[in-house]
Amino acid sequence: MIVGCLIYLFAVLLNKVSLEVSVTGYVGDPAVLPCSYTEDKNKVQEVSWKYDHKKIVYEFSPESPQSNMDSERFESFRDEYDSGNYSIKIKKLVITDKGVYTCIITPADYVANIKLIIKEQTKIQDPSSKGHYPFPMLLDWL
Ligand SMILES: *[C@@H]1O[C@H](CO)[C@@H](O)[C@H](O)[C@H]1NC(C)=O
């Protein structure tokens, strides 16, 4: 209850900062870090993704996708920009990718944090599952 109030207070104080979302991924698999902003397309000129509240790991401008940086590790979904979806994919997870990623949309000033949790796996995985493990019980056996 108290924790709930604190979280609420925190969210109110940090206006525009949405509550943290978490994504679980597995070593060697891709993971999608979600970020959507649909309020006003004119306010989406640049999308930056930060890792650990510090360094920018990936950046793109939905208006001029041809200028988007090439990255061996990250990719955005061009076909999704129109629907306000600025999620990115980490192509192949390594254990050190775990942590908090922040999606920052300017000049909208929209900020969202996504916590990435990484697990190691024994390779039994539904390839369509985009980072969600379909058999969580197997992990208990490790
Ligand atoms: C955004 O696009 C990605 C890739 O197509 C998809 O996995 C994800 O579900 C989409 N998110 C939303 C909110 O539509």
C-alpha cells in the first residue's frame, strides 16, 4: 500500500515518465523493447534509446528513415513508425544487455523506461515468441 502510494507519487512527480515496463529475453535471441507514442506525429523528430540512463545506444528519425544509423545490434521497425510504434529490436542478446533502456522522443519530451531481464536458456523456444519464453517451468529445472 505504502509502496503503491510512493510509486504513484513518483509517477506524478516525474510527469510524462511512464511506469517501467519489463521485457524478458534469452541469450542468443532477439528482444523487442517497446515504445509507442501516438499523440502527435509532428512532435516525433528524433527517437533516442539510452542504456542505463547514460549512453545513447541507438537513435533514429522516423521522418527520414534513410538517414537512420546502421547498427549491428539494434534495429527499428520502419513499417511501424506510421502507427506511432518506435520500438527497437536487439538482434541477438548477450547477458550484459540486461538493464534499463529509455526511449526518448523529441521534441515531444516523451520518456519511457523498459527494463530488460536476460535469462540463459536451454534451447527450447517458440521462434515466434519475440522474447517471451513459452515454457517458463523448464527454467526451474536448471
Ligand atoms: C511494434 O512493432 C513491433 C515489430 O513489428 C511489434 O512486435 C510490436 O508488437 C509493435 N507494438 C505495438 C504497440 O504495436
